[in-house]
Amino acid sequence: MSVAIEFWFDFASPYARISAARIEGLTRGKPLTLSWRPFLIGPLLAKRPGQASPFQNAPSAQARYRRRDVERLCLDEGLPLVWPSTYPRGSLLATRVAIIGTGQGWCPVFARAVFEANFAADRDIAAEPVVSEILTRLGLPAEALIAEAGSEPVKQRLKDAVAEAERRGLFGTPSFLVGEELFWGNDRLEQAIVWATSYPRAS
Amino acid sequence: MSVAIEFWFDFASPYARISAARIEGLTRGKPLTLSWRPFLIGPLLAKRPGQASPFQNAPSAQARYRRRDVERLCLDEGLPLVWPSTYPRGSLLATRVAIIGTGQGWCPVFARAVFEANFAADRDIAAEPVVSEILTRLGLPAEALIAEAGSEPVKQRLKDAVAEAERRGLFGTPSFLVGEELFWGNDRLEQAIVWATSYPRAS
């Protein structure tokens, strides 16, 4: 029996980027079906005034700490890190493209490339030429996909994903769902996998 | 060479309680000097409107999640959990007593007993009889210590601890300091220990 684990991510999140780099290795060979679920956390954060991304807030001890925390985690994981010169980067276009990819098998490879562009190369992933370049590099039809990303059906699929995230209790990114059991944060990835592989009856 | 690691905790925090149950086992046998640093997080949270403890906020997806998260972590650690019927519990008296204990060697055993009273037995640790009972059970002079906890020198020591926490960049509990390298959250306890034992020159 294969248990489903869903990886919900927003391209603006450095913690989601770390999970994106880890999740395939951690789930490989396990009786798990991994789904990459691109969405936008912004619309959910906007409903919680005063609780927006800590990275967006005025400089504070916590904001300084979080950058340091991400630096240390990337160091531990062997991931290059160049802090995005604009933060958070707009992830709308890349997320719509990723939504198309979920139906065509190339979402994971595209998502990892977008995360690396944002957090290892300081590229502006909100810009169409950058997304186009990534798609081309992956051998995907960039022009057609970017046009499709602006179509109503794809826009609606992203809106539906955000509504689903809210309905299922998500409030941050990355999040992992095993059935309706929610795990929030890169820190909980291992726990979610243990849950999915060991506790399927308990959930 | 023994590296110092400081464990900063507030008795109201369920995550600090989990760290208190884990830290001695994780540091034992390592070239580390562990200091238990009782303090109050409230005065620091009060300076960040809208960013108070997520447990204090109105019911939200995140608040519900955090209770579930604590439940799962306690399950994983084999720690009993009875959610405090009042939350957060006032930790002023117990913290002042713990401050006395830091100079007399019994802070860790007292602190663990207070955490268990709060989170495993739903006792009101803000109440003097409860603190008194814990001290007596540990063979400590309860009456004298509670009187001393109300003295100006002890009050001042706690104020100094809170000021030190703020000066050194703390914004949550539990926190761990290795020199001035800050680690926040029970999730970062292992990382702090690795840092202290492997990266002493890098810090």
C-alpha cells in the first residue's frame, strides 16, 4: 500500500526551497506517493494582519535570526545560498507554470530549478524571461507554457489550490499533508515521512 | 576544552518543556557545560504587538496546529501531556525560585518538576502552594525559598535575565546560546549541540 504525502510550497520561501532539495532523497524507496503542490501563501497570510512573513517585517531580532537560521541550514545541507536581493520575490507566474507541470510530470524538476534561481543565483523569478529561460533549459516549450500560465483555466487551478490549502488548515509553507494530518515547516519533513510510513492507521 | 551552552526557558512554553526533558540526555558525555537560564518571554513578546504567543491568539488554523504539533512531539518523546487548563500559566514565582536554584545546583531538577506539573499534571504552577509542594518533594526548604523569591535581589536577578535575553537577541523560548550564536526552538536543540561540539572555532 502506498500512502500519499503532499508537499505544499511557495517559491518565495527559503524553507520550502530546502525541503524541495531534500524531499526526493528522503522519500525515495519508501512506500509513499509524493505530490508536489505549488500554491501561494500570500493570500492566506493577508488574512492574518500582523502575522505576515517574518521576513517582510521591519528589521527585528527575529528577522535577523531567521536569515541566520536559513544560512546555517543551507550550510548543513550543502546548499548554496545567495540571499534574494528582493524579498519576497513574486512567485505568481512560476507557480502557475508549476501548476501546469503537476499534470505533466515535470513539476519537481521545474520547481527545484526555480528555487535554485531564487535562492542560489539571486535571479528575479517574478520576471517572465527568467521563467522562460528555466523552461528552455529543461527542454520545455517556454513560450507555449507561459501563454498557458496566463489562461483562465490555469489561473483557476491556482485559485482552487489556495482555497484547498485554506480549507485543509494550511497557514505556512512548506507544509506536508498525510491525509488530513498537517505538518508545517522544513523541520517537520522527517516526521511527516515517519507518520506516512509508520502511522497510516493512526492517522 | 568545554564549550558553554545556555538553555533559556520560560515555564509557560510546551516546547521548552520538551527541551527540558531532552537536553540532559543529549548533552551528557559531551565536552559541554550546560547552563539552565530561567527567564520570562512575556516582557519581550509585549514589545511586539500582534506577535504574541500563538497559543494566546484567537482560535486559528495555526493555534490548532500548534497544539497538535506539541501532542505529536510528546508522543514521539514518550512524554505525557495534559494540556494546561489555563494557558499560558503565570510563571513568575516559579521562575524566581528557579533563578535561586541556578546558584545552588538544583535548578534543572526543579525546572523539570515545574514543567511536568504544568504540562503532565495540569497543576497551576502560578500558585504558591503548588510551587511549595514541588520544593518540599525535592527536599528543599520551601518556605524560605518562596520568601527569598519575593526579595528585591531575586526580583532584580530576574529583571537582569530578561534584559540580558533581549540584549542577546532572544525573541522566543526555548532558545539556546553557544557564545552569541542563537538557536531558537526545541527543533534546534540538536543543531545547537552539534554547533557547540563541532564548530567552536567557527562561532
